[in-house]
Amino acid sequence: MNQEKKSKRSFQSRQPAAAHRQEEAPVPSDKAGFDVRATASKILAAAVDRKIPLDGMLDLVHGNAAYKQLSDADRALARAILNSALRHLPRLEAAIGSMLDSPLPEGARALHHVLIVAAAQILHLDVPAHAVVDIAVEQAHRDPRNRRFAKLVNAVLRRLVRERQDVLDRTATVSPVPDWFMSRLSSAYGKNEAQRIAEAQLIPPAIDITVKSDPDSWAEKFGGRVLPTGSIRLPVFQGSVVSLPGYQEGEWWVQDVAASIPAKLFGDIKGWRIADLCAAPGGKTAQLAAAGATVIAVEQSANRLVRLKENLARLALDAELVQGDLFEFRPEELLDGVLLDAPCSSTGTTRRHPDVLWTKGPEDIAKLAALQAKMLRHAVTLVRPGGLIVFSNCSLDPLEGEDLVADLLRDDPSLERVPVDPAQWPGLEEAISPVGEFRTTPAMLPATDGFTGGMDGFFASVLRRR
């Protein structure tokens, strides 16, 4: 009992004593919105503490059971809560920490996640603050581990509501990304650019689409903006893209502007035979086929290959589909080109996948870079002399990009880099390095009136087999 009293005193909020003198009767258990917040708290815990990727947990077939049982509206709210919590996690932790006399005990991780979920809603989402506080208090009451902290939860969150803008201003100087990632960004891009990239990742991504033809006409139809790649950026809107004109007719597909770059680096490929390795979900396969190439799409996952097939069918585009390990793929004749968009750490996509920086770490980058190097060396063997290999991924780390290609060129004299000409990419000159490789970051493509800025972080290099 003495230890419990000591713990309660140690973790009291800096609130007037009167704020803690309230009835301890249990909060009603049928409060609307409880399930979605409780589910979000548990999924957040799984992502941060157990490094489980968010995509898998939010899958409607194989995902989290509690999430699957939510209504469509509640699932949308859960995703919004999780995305906000993960994007702003260091600042949310700083906000909560500033209201405690001492840190929460190590064994109070469940309580930590309840507070983070609530703080994300109070500071970053348009939801009724009183409901957020009440539900968080009920979460504490329902959990035997956290019941003794229910008054603390109430005090901290009510103060957060009152001091919302001050808290946002005060925590704006806290780095929004993990220390390990900021260190790698600073090493690769310099301190100032690293900060710009980190801040850009807080902004939810726009919706970009790739059209088969006539981007200006489609941009006018959607009220969109034509980007330097010919992609169209849609204005901010509520609803589903599948209801937009041209989707069912297969006139376009959703693809981040940065992801559309690698396939374009081949140039004119009419009549070429090209393999798209690691092809699903098929955006780059569709680009190659639409450009007139004969495409072999290689994908190891049977489920992902089904999705690729469905996407190509909607787009009325053809490709030869091959399920299997790319290391075992050997075409009957050497190819004119190979596109290897390799599996990577995905650190360039945290605007849309904010869990990446919390489910992965430096050790994952090193392992994935080694796998990519092995894949790229195999890809080289698939093309004829004079053929092209475009290597790309959505990592911001040079270990998975510039360093990897430099090592390959040093070790393999049969290869040469084909520099990208900045003059051919007006509006994206800053994304082309001195040696002619593409390096996009979320801080590129500034926002314009009515349109979100930014793009995924991508690396791409063009190689020719001598």
C-alpha cells in the first residue's frame, strides 16, 4: 500500500491539488467511441514496442481482430489517430512529459500509449476534446494496471486541452523523428536539409495519379496540377478515388510522383523487352507497358501478383506475369532492360507510412542494403550488352542508394552509369545529383495554393551493361 501511495505521488501532474479531488466512481462502460480508441492504443503499442508494421495490422483480411470489427467510420478514425500519433510521437511524448513531475514507470507502457493516443487527438485531430479525455480515463479504469493512474490521466489531458497552443509551440523544437534517423539524415544531407526533410514528413501526402495520355486535359478535369513528371496532383478532397472519372475505365492509376520516375528513366522503350522485378502492385509495370514495352512482371508473392493482375486488367494493359524468386528468374533471351525497384527500409515513404521509423532501425537498413546489392548483381546478368538496368528504391539512406551503386561500379567493370540529364527534367533539377542519379526527398516540390507539397523520398540510378 505504501508503495502504491508513493507511486501516485511520484507521477502526479503539475495541477492544482483541487484538480485531483474528484469522485473515483467508475466511468460508464458503454461510452461511445471507446472501442476505436482502445484498438488504436493496442495497435500503437504493437507498432512501437513490438515493431509490427502498421499495414499488416490494418489489413482487413489478416489484420488486427479488434480493428476488423470496427465500422468503416471507426476504422477511418483509428487510422487517423495512429497516423497522427506516429508522425508526431517524439513531440507528443515531450508534451506529456512536460506535465509530469517525473517520467512514467517503465512498466506503464500501456498507460503511455493511452496518453499518446489521447494527446494525438487533442493536438492534431478535429475531435471533441471532452470525449477524448473521458474515454482515456475510462481506458485507465478498465485496465487493472492503470486504474490507480486514472486521476493522473484526467489531470494531464485536461491541462493539455487548456494549454493546447502553448504546448504545440513549446514542442515545435523537438525533432519529430527518432534520434537514430535524424543522425543518418544529418550525415547524408547536412543538418539544415535534414531538418527540412524531418518536418516535411509530418505532412500527410497528396494523391498523385499517372495517366495514360493527355495529362493537361485530365488535370483540367480534376482541377489538378500537372507535376514535372507528367503526373497529376489532385487537390485536397474527401472521398474515394475509385469514384473519380476515368478510374473504372482504366485511364489512370494512383502513384506518387516520385514512384513514377524510375520507369521513365529508360527513355523510348517501344518494342523493348523489359523485366520489372519485384513488380507488385504494378504501377511501374503499367508505365512500361503503356510506353510500348513487352513487359515480364516478376513477383514472389502470389497474393500480390493477384493484385497486380487485377490492376493491369482494369487498365487494359498486358504483361507476362511470373511468380517466383527473382534470383531464379532467367529469361530465354537476354533482355533490353530490367527495372529493379528493390525492397528497402521505406524511409522515404513515412508521410504515408509513419510507422516505418519506429518499426525499423539502422540494423534493418544494413541488412536490406546487402539484399539489394545481391539483387542488383543478379539483375545485371539478365540484360544484353548495351541494355539498361534502372535500380531504384524508396529509401532516403545512401547505404541503400548512392553507396550501393558506387560499390557495384567499382567492383564490376562491365557496367557504366548513364547520367540523368537535368535539362530533361525541368522543375526537378535539384533532385539530380552531380553524377546524374535521382534523389528525391519529402522536402521537394513546394506546396502551392490548394495543393499539398512534397513527394516520396526515392533513389534511382541508370546503369548500362557494356
